[in-house]
Amino acid sequence: MQRYNVGLIGYGVGGAIFHAPMIAATPSLRLARVASRSADPDALTRAYPGVTRDDTPQAMLDDPAIALVVVCTPNASHYALAKAALQAGKHVVVDKPFVLSSAEGEALVALAKEQGLLLSVYHNRRWDGDFLTLRHTVASGELGPIHTYRAHFDRYSPQVKRSWKSEAQPGSGVLWDLGSHLIDQALQLFGLPRAVTAQVCIQRQGAQVEDAFELVLDYGDRKAMLHASALVRAPGPRYEVHGAQGSFIKYGVDTQEDTLKGGGRPGDAGWGHDLPANYATITGADGASRVIASIPGDYRTYYAGIHQAIAEGTPPPVAAEDAVAVVRVIECAYRSHRERRTIDFA
């Protein structure tokens, strides 16, 4: 099996928690270079022996041994870095959200095709255990035609943390952050919507950018309602899905993020397993309810798919075109909020 060297641009929470461990856990990939001024070189070497730390991305772009570049930097820099990596002849993975305009996304898709290179976006929440369980249930047809879909990504963080995500700059705010996850999941389940309606707001004192939103994707006889807030002390269901023949209710969030932040690593005992208290309940048309165990989540699936796409030319685990669609929905959402009306998705 050919092993590909990977260069990671950015080693903040996203790079250190969500990308580097998954790259290292993929036998066919090797984390070879990390571009980050802030990363502790000694700590980085202890975690990933043999890795080289660079102050800027240029060294990895110039390194012919680097096959794949992963961009995990503040959102406003995604486009320029991904473009530079593609022009340097590298396959590219960009952290979500892809870019800050659909025009930028389409330009990168065209450039990747012109160069004959892989371009993908890390929408890792497709491999959350709760979403895998929901997707399997919907696909089984057990719920019948879905008419109501509600998904929440709520947290309780009353104090505004110092981070680029909380500063008033392009690409910051909860709609770009958590919203991109919820939108991508809805599009995976139901495809592109007919129209988008949104309200975006600031709820926390001292916040500079929006920290809550309500988003409705219109599918005609089906509505997908997406919500996020930083001020929810007692969260309701993560997913509430109703069909003509039954309902699916799921509490709690996937455990992988907390495991990674707590120092755990992919492959540890119980990796990606849900808490039994958070298993979903399905209620059928006859009113009878049953609890179903969650399918284990596993973000490693993404990078395994990236290797296969590079080595064998198979479709990537997330198509860049899918990520462009997410950005288009976000563009419609902001326009809906500004103009206080529903926006046709065209």
C-alpha cells in the first residue's frame, strides 16, 4: 500500500484535535509537515515523531514529497491557501466551511479539475454516530415519507471565548461554524432545497458576531428546521424527525469530539460509541416505541476515503461540489436575514 505524506496548515483546535489525530490514525497517510507559528515544536514532535514544523506553508508547498495538503486555518484564508496548494500540484483537503462564497468554491473546483487533483472538504459530522443512525433509519423507510426534520447543535457557553471565531471578521460566527455541519447533514438526507428562510442573531452579552440562528429549508411538503445557540443550558432533542409512519427522537451529541479534547485517540476502547442513555427512540404508527442502539461514529472513515480517492481515483468521501452547495445555502440564509424574506434556492 502506497503511503502519502501529508502537510497540515494550521494547528489550532481544528488542526490539533480534528485533523492530525485522524491523519495519524490512517496507516496509508503520514503527517510529515505542520505549518504553524504557534505550535510547540517539542510537543508536536512528541505527538507525531518525525514531523517538521514550519512557520509558513511555503516549505510544504515546495516539498515534492508532500502529496496532500490539509487547510485548517481561519475561514477567510481557506480560498487563498487551497488555491496555492492546488497550483503547487498538491491534493487538497479544506476544513469546513469550504470558502466564504460559492464563486470561490466553484473556482477551486474548476482549478482542481484542470490540474487533475483531488479536492475535498472535511464535513466530518457525516460520521457522527447519531447522524449515521438517523441516516440509516430514514433510508430504511421505517418512518415513511419524512415531513418534519428538526436538528439542533446547541451548547451552553455564556462567556464569549477569545478566538478568531468570536471576532467580527469575515467567516466568523455560528452559522459558518456549526451551521455548516447542520446544513451538510440536511442536504445529505434530502438534497437541495426549494427555498431558504433564516434568522441570525447575537444572544450573549459582549458577543461581536452572531451566536444563534434559526434556518428553514423548504422542500415543499417537507421542512428541515436547523437551530443553534450558545445559550441552551438544558438541550432538547438533537434530532426530531417525523414521517407518515413514525417518529425518531435522539438526544445527546456524538462522543468523538469530547474524547479527542480529553486526550483520547482514534481506536481507543469504545471509540465513537454513544452513551446508552442517549440512544434514539423510534415510535411507530401504532404508538409503540422502542430504543435503538446508535451506530458507532468514526471520523477516520473520512481520511481512509481520501487515501482511496488519491490511490485509486474513486470519488472522495465529501465532494467539493457538496461543500459549495452548503456555502450557497449560507449565502441564502444571510440574504434572508438581511431582507427579512424567504429566498428561492436557484
